[in-house]
Amino acid sequence: MTITNRFDTISPLDSRFYGGDPAVYKALHPYLSAAAAIKYMARVEGALALALADVGITDKTTANAIASAADRITAQEVAEEEARTRHDVRALVNVIRAHVPDGAKRFVHLGATSYDIVDTANALRYRECIDRVVVPTLAVLIAKCISIAEAEADTAQIGRTHGRHAEPVTFGFAMAEYVSRLGDRLELLRLSARRLPGKLSGAVGAYNALALLASDPRALERRFLGSLQLHAAPVSTQIVPPEGWTDLAHACVSALGVMANLADDMRQLQRSEIGEVAESFAAEQVGSSTMPHKRNPVSFENVKSIWKAIAPRMLTTYMDQISEHQRDLTNSASQRFLGEILAATTYAAGRLASSLDGMRVDRDRLKANLAMSRGAIAAEPLYVLLAKYGHPDAHEAVRRLTLEAERGSRSLLEVAMLDTDFRDLLKKFTPEERRILERPEDYYGLAPQVARDIASAWRERLKGILPE
């Protein structure tokens, strides 16, 4: 049976997420599909032929014929040949050989082992996928967060620790955290992709075959990889050192983790009893099959769920670090799933950016929720100021005052003013310090400044990365 559409697939990544979004599919297919893997391996075979010509092992005409044939082969041809050979790279080589003159056939794949081609092709396609698709998509998400951080830099919000009201921040400050964290992950993604090495060192990594062909096999390897804008691993076996793939997977999964954290925060803020933000809801969208009134934060929940499915795959990349001696085949199947991590990261970033773009911030609800703890949140500034002006045990003293205020109808400041032990110290407070105690909802420190600084810095750093 031939798969003709996404409904014939098994993985929900293909049928519902990556494959279910035409824009994401169109962007990623040239790098992550099975056809793309073959195209990139063929491109590497062509680069090898050209490198052989550069050092005089073959002539330019022959090398160009091989490179041209490699550029024309189809995934279907290779698949049909693999059904016969039961070896993917040899099938590719045979198909290329079938498209070149007889005199050129012996130079196809000459001096290389399968994973000189596979690892080099994967480094090339994953790097280009990260640079051209994953990073720009993540940059769009960061830009959405920047816009919110700037717009809400002065919008007071009650900070929450351990699920409880803590001290005020601003909503822009809360978003700036994710601007910084996602920006850091973006840079790690770019770095990990650019550090992926290729190889042309043969069956055990010791340049055995190339040493029969070239006087300086390492120079040939550098020439070959340089034409693809890759670098060589300092030492390799039949495969490149696996830590590069591990680092790339970690960069993706940790970026997904930050996205999941942001999505979960926005989901929590939509709880009926909180209601500080609201996810957009289409006119015909249904929230429940039985409760017509439901408006669920499905997009934010989707991103967290994607992370839950992908994060455990890090274990697989760690296990792929183990390969006996110069190579065993235990990473052959498992490593083929690495592209799915890139696809899921891209999909989640796009979905989250779209969710934030349509999200409504309810400033009235933010103000009301902050007012719920207005009296209690003065405890920290009161304790700090009392200590500043000489109280020997201000924390304990204010803790007892908060209990008294909770039992009665007076605010914390009113209770403090009635206590003779505090009157002399309270007189030392400056007008600005007293204003903080009288209006604790404005006690958000440098939150607006931090929000603007982070937003401004990353707006500048995203220049040249954001898609036009």
C-alpha cells in the first residue's frame, strides 16, 4: 500500500500536527521527510565526486556527471532498489551509477563508507532545517512574547509562588521571563546545529580506503566537507561522535520545555477563578461535546501535551551514545526519529505563537485579583523597612502582625500603626516608603524596567532572524 495522504499515516505527528498544518508541512518536508533524507544523501555523493576531482582522483567531467545524476535521482527509484539490495546507501549508489556513463561508475561513492554519507547528510539537512525553519519559527514566537511584554510592562499582576499570592510583578515582566528563556534556547539551537560534524574517514574512521587514493586523506575530507559548509569531527569511527545529535535533541527538547512552561502558565491564568487572560475562540469552535458553554484553553494544552510526548525521547538520544567499538547497528533505527523532535519543536512554536497572537489580557481581572491580597502583600516591604530603620527582629514582628490583621478587619499597616513598638520606627519612613505601604499594589520593584530592557534587547537580537 502506498501512503497518499495524511489520513493513511500512523503517527499523529504526521496526520494531526506536523502533517495537519499545511504551512508547517511545506516548510519541514524538504528537510525531514524520507524523500529529503535521500535527496541530501545524493547531494553528499555529488559533493564527494567533486572533491575527488579537486584532488585529481577523477576528472571534472566525470565528477560533474556524477553530481548531475545525484541531483536527478528520485526517492522512488532508491526505494525500489533498496527492496532488492536491502541496504539504503548501496541502493542510492546503484541508482546514481545507473544514471552515469560507464567510465564514471567506478568513482561513485569511491573511498566512502555508508555513514560517511548518512551522518554528513543528516548534519547538513538538520542544520539547514534549524537555520531556515525551526529558528525563524521560534523567533516569531519570541517576537509575540516581546510585544506582550512591552504592551503590559506596567500592568500590575499578583505574583504567585507555590500556587499562592506572593508579591506584585507586572504581566509584562512575567512575559519577559519567557522572552529571555526562549531566546537562550534559540541561540542554543543555532549553536548545536552548527556544531554538527560530518565525516569522510571510512569504515572504522581510520581513513583506510582514502589512504589508498589520496596522499592527504584528511585534506580531502576537509575539502569535501568544506564544500557543504560543514566541519570534520576531530576523530570518528564508522559514525561521527553521537554527542552532536544528543546536543541537538537537548536544544529542541529544552526549548519545548520552555514553551510548555509558558503554555501551562497561560492555561492556569485562564482558570475560571483567575481569568486574567483568555485564549481566542473561533465563532464555530466547540469546547465540549456535552457542555455548550465551555471555552477551553486547547491550544496551550496542546503545546504542553506535545512536550510530554517528545521529552522522553531524550532518553533514546542518550542511549544512542553507546555503540560498541567502531560501530554497531543499535542506533540505526532509533536515530531516524530525531527529525520528529525537530518537527514537533517547530509545530509547537508555531501553535504557541498563534495562541498568544489571539490572547486577550483582562486588565480589570488582573487588578481585582491583586486587590484580593492587597493588605497581606505589604508584609514584605514593612518588614524590610522596619529592619532598615533598626528593628532587631522585624520578620517575626511582622509575621505576628499579619496574623492579627487576618483575624480582624484592619489592614496590616493600620495594625502596625496601632502598635506602640512600631510608631517611632514608622515615623522614620520616607513619604515614598509610606506610599508603598499604603498602595502595596504598586510594590513591583523594577518589573516594568526589566520587562522593557529584556524586550528591547531581544528585539534587536532577532533582527536578521525573523522571516520577512
